[in-house]
Amino acid sequence: LVQRAGPTLNGTDRLRALHLNVGRDLAHDLLFSFSPDQGPMTISSMEEGTAGKIRLPREIFQSLGSQAARVVVTVLNIQQLGLFEEDNQMGQVLDDTVVGIVVEDMDISGLRDPVRLTFAHRQLPPNVIPLCVFWDPNQGQTGGWNTTGCVTVTGGKKTDCSCNHLTFFTLLLNPALSRFMAQTVVAVANTSCGVAVAFSIFTIAFYIFLRCNYQQFRSEESLRTNLGLHMNLVSSLLLLNLAFLLNSGVSSRAMPGLCSALGGLTHYCLLCCFTWTVLEGCHLYLLFVKVLGTYIHHYLAKLCLVGWGFPALVVAVAGAIGSYGEYNIRTTDHQTVVHLCWINSEHVLVHYITNCGYFGLVFLFNTVIFGVVAWKNCHLWSTGMVQGHCKAWRVALAVVGLFCLLGVTWALTFLSYGSSSVLMLYLSAILNSLQGLFIFIWLVVLYYPKMEETTNSLSHITKNDRTMAVSQG
């Protein structure tokens, strides 16, 4: 038996409560929904929607001695009420909402079947960790949030909390980085960018050296096209790392207009890197898979138009809607340790679409291309079309180089989420700096000094049968 007394609402719209009389012989769990705007209400099943959910196990009521129990579910706006203020709060309360559950003014704890609360929210940023907590009056001098007896399960746009007691609950949003970790990540990122800049310059200098000292690199069209494509990718990496170093150096004191321009420039350089990696994948497809003698007029010039032009179009659209500005990364003690000129928090959807979504498609495409190229090479080796000219270490080096060219190291940056974000950020910063090193070593070993071995490692298809290769003019 459930008798509803109706939601009670005070005049300031800061507190909403639901009072119920529940029979002890309840045969099923008791379900509620709640939201900051509508307060709590009973539901017959776990309905879909944007509201939060509460499930009270029947174990609570079966242990009561009386025939009926009084249940009060309260939804509080703690910012307006000025309650539940912790001295050293480690995170932000979701929607400033606290849910209180009381049964007969009893202290109910140690439940075998836990109370389950589902908090609905938007997609959380990758540097935020949700944590289910309850208010513990014995925590510190004035009380504080505690996690004892509560389990947090995150998933997309909701977080489930399972707790073995009844009290006041909320979802605390904690920044993933401490101050020390944030400063360490920034130091590693700056050092890695410096390393990447140095080796990108070395790679471009090596390319100029080859063009000036070897006739093959000026006369042989396939070599000029291959190296030209690689140099565009290296140039985009160089510009991105320079933009990041400039960004981290001046963003904290940049004027709003300058910060927006710097954020747009950094975003443009990042998109250029992604675009040139997918163009490397397209070129590999034409070189190793299609090989039908396709003639593409001004091939490299058209690639440059796409590689440098498409990101400019995306950044122009994003800038037109005011996507760029100051972006701060805060630590668990609410201190801002990283100032960046980037996509601002109001337009985080732009980041998910143009960065995460775009790179996801690039990574998926290049992974498929890499698998097809690897299968093609294994087929050529098994059929004897490639014999003895390629040493094993050259083949291994070619594989590592292809991984770098196709942007695999970027995947770690976008896999950083939750408690694993710090480790992923460290690895991505280090490996992305080594990307420039790998490309430099790869080009030096494969293109200098023995030209006759170069195409055996990467372009043996065009070397063996030039009439089957793609001709770019």
C-alpha cells in the first residue's frame, strides 16, 4: 500500500519534498524520479527520460515493525539554501542538487540490497570524474562529503550510485588532475613539443639536402611526390607544436581578441595534422592497392588544397559562431593551472565534432588502409614478387614509420578519460614528440644514402612495375 500526500513546495522554490506512507508488506521495490525543476515523484517503472531515478529496496520496509512507514524524499537546491557547504570541497555538486531520503526518522545502514540513485546529466568533459557521495556530519569540523558505502558507476549521460544506507546524497564532479599532476603534464607537454619542433626542422633540412644534392629527387616524379607529401605532414606537425608553445606562453596574458585568434590558429594546425594523416592514407591506398595507372593532374597541388584548405574552412565556421576564447584547466582544489586559448567551454560540442569525431573517422580509415597494405605486402612476399631486397629491419622500420605517418600516436590523446587520463596524457605527449623523431629516422634510413634500396622498403610496387603505379603530375 502506497498513499501519496503530494509534493510539498515552499514559497522560495528551493526545496521540494514527497511524503509517502508505505506498507511494510511491500512486495516490490519502491521507485521514484526526481529533477531540480519538478522535485520527486513516484513512478511505476524505470521510465526513460532526463530525470534522475531512485530505487528503494523492499528490504528497508520489511525490517520495520509497524504496518506502515513514513517515507520522505527531498530535493534541495543547496546554492539557494546555503546548506552542505564543505570547508575544502574537492568538486562541484551536480546542478547544486542534493537528494535526501528518510524513512521514519530512522538511521538505516548496512543494507544488503543497496539504495540506487541515477543522476542524469550532460556528457561530462574528459577531465571530470563523477563521484557518488553522502553528507557526513562527522566529517571535519562542520561536516563534509563522504564516499563510504557508496559505489559509482558512470555511463554516458548518467551516473548510477549504489549506497548501503539512507541519508542526503549527491553527485560530486571532481577534476581529474591534482595541481602537481597538472603542472607535470604541462611540463612534459612543453618539453615534448620542443623535441618535436627540433626533429621536424631536422626532417625539413634533410629534405632540402636531398633535393639539392641528388638528381633523383628533382627528376623522379614519384620520389618528389612521396617526399612532398611527407614534408607537408611534417610541416603541419611543426606548426602545431609551435602554436602550442606560443599558446601556453602567452595565453594567460592575452587580450580576448588575441586569445580567440590564437585558439583558432591552434585548432587550425591540429586539423591540418589530422587532414594530412588521412591524405597519407589515401596516397598509400593509391600506391599499394589501386595501382591502375590513374593519372591525376597536379596531384600534389590538389592534396595541398585539401590539406591546408579544408581545416581553414572548418575554423572559419567555428570562429563565426564564437567558438574560440579562454579555456582553463582547474585542479581538485579549484586552482587554475593551465590557461589556454582554445575552444571555450560554451562550445564544447565543436570540440567533440571537429576534433574527436573527425579524428575518429581519420583513425578508422587509416587503420583499414594499414591493414590492407599489410595484407598486400604479405601477399607479394608469399608469391615471390619481392625477393631478398628488403631486410627484416627495414620492413620493421617501414611499419613503424607508417604508424607515425597515419597518426596512431594521436589516438592516446583522445582515449584519455576518467582516472586513466593522466597516464594517457603522459604517453600521448611523449609519443607525439617521438612521432617527429620516428619520421626523421625513417626518412633518413629509407632515402639516404642508397637510393636503390629505398623503394624496396616502401615503394617496391612502383619500382617493380611503373606502368601499374599511380602517376602524379
